[in-house]
Amino acid sequence: MRAYAVLRYTAGIVNRTRDELETMGRRSRKMFTAHGGFHHKSDVDRLYTQRIVGGRGLTSIEDVGYVLYVKKRSTFLSMLHLVLTNSCRQ
């Protein structure tokens, strides 16, 4: 879906709130329903359940946003630590 691509591409540039991520997730589920990929009376959690257990195996947009946020934050902190340790040595 395009929402995942947009979210991944703008992860470090645009800070998205939890509400924005939930809205994106809701819109993507609406698109699934409109195009026949998901029945409107079906359980939403089944979309995000693993295929082995009987679900669709998708990842939620909220989870993707959180994981990208954590990765960017850890990368930034490790770079900051590297810069600070190198500046202290000089």
C-alpha cells in the first residue's frame, strides 16, 4: 500500500502524531474494504494476525510508525554518542 511507502519515506522528516497514524490505518482498512480485500463485518485484528494463526499477516501502520520512530531515535542517539566521545578525546 502507498501508506507504508509514504510513512517509511518521510519517517525522519515529518513527525506524525498517534492520531495521524490511526487515521492512516483507518483509511487503509477502508480501501481494503472498498476493493474487496477485507469484509466490513470482519474482525480488524485478523488483518494483523500472522498467517500461520489464520490472519492476513499485515503490519499495522501504527506499529510501522512506532518502529521507525524507535529506529531513527536509536540511530540519532548512537551518532550523538559517537560525536560526543570523539569530541571529548580531542
